[in-house]
Amino acid sequence: MTDLPTAGDSGWSDPDTLGAIPPVVAVTYCGHCGKSANKGNHVLCHEELAAHAPTFCTTCRRTLTVTTEGTTWTAVCKKHGETSGIVQEA
Ligand SMILES: [Zn+2]
Ligand SMILES: [Zn+2]
């Protein structure tokens, strides 16, 4: 018996998708600092985000257009639409 490499254990699928679609699709960004949510320390960012509107879209990292009305903020990503929340008074 020959010891052929098996194709079943790799994460790659069709060769024609290579280069077109990154293998990791679930990358999210920090809504406050815009850096990768998986890297670095975002403890302070999370505190900011709990109290204020985000600056960046967590999906595509576009800068959000933020409007605040009273204590409610609305952040709009051109691609991913609208998110809203409440401004927490410190
Ligand atoms: Zn951050
Ligand atoms: Zn977006």
C-alpha cells in the first residue's frame, strides 16, 4: 500500500476559490479602535462601547456615520446598515 496524502483533512475546498475568498471569513473588528477583535486588548474599548456609539463597523471596519438623538445613538454602515444603542451617562 502506498502512503498517499489524503485531501480530506485540509480546510481547503475547490482550488478555484483559493485567493478569491480568504479561509477565515469570521474576522470581526473592534467597533471602537477598528483593530482585529481577536488581537490585542480591547477591555477599555468594550467599556467605551458599552457607553457610546461605535466608531467602526465590526464586520467591514468602515467608519460608521453616527448620529445621536437624546440618549440614543444610531450608527450606520454603508454596507451593513444601522445599529443603535443608548448613551450611558457616566
Ligand atoms: Zn479595540
Ligand atoms: Zn459594515
